[in-house]
Amino acid sequence: MIDRLAYIRHLGDRESVDALTPTLDRIVIDRGAEVEMDARAMQVLRQRVPVVAFVNNHYAGYAPETVRHLAAAVESQKPGGD
């Protein structure tokens, strides 16, 4: 049974992203630096509690690609990862 967890939401500005693209099928705002910082924070958090992250399309323009970047960044933060 999990009695605690960290829940992280990556929500964007709908108006800003919609002004850049009508299709939400590609990254239109570079959030790479934020994703890297969040990955480091998630790695620290997951030493104490399970971590769940949510990303919507309006965070950077295309949630699936943002999730791939976030997952890779978290994986690279593991001890022994380069």
C-alpha cells in the first residue's frame, strides 16, 4: 500500500501554444531546461516516495515527446548514469 507519493503536473499555457500550432503534433516551445531540472528533482523525490508525472500537450506542444524527454532525463539522473 502506498500512503504517500509525489504528483508532478506539467501544464502549459493553452493560448500561447495554440497561437503557435493548431495541431499539437510537435514541440513548439523548448522546455528542455525545465524538463532537465524537473528530472533531477524527480530523481531526488523518488528516493523517498513513488513519483507520478503528468504532461499535457500545452506544456510544450506535444505531450508524448515531452514525456519521452522527461523519462530519458530521469533515467540519465540515476546513479551511474551518464
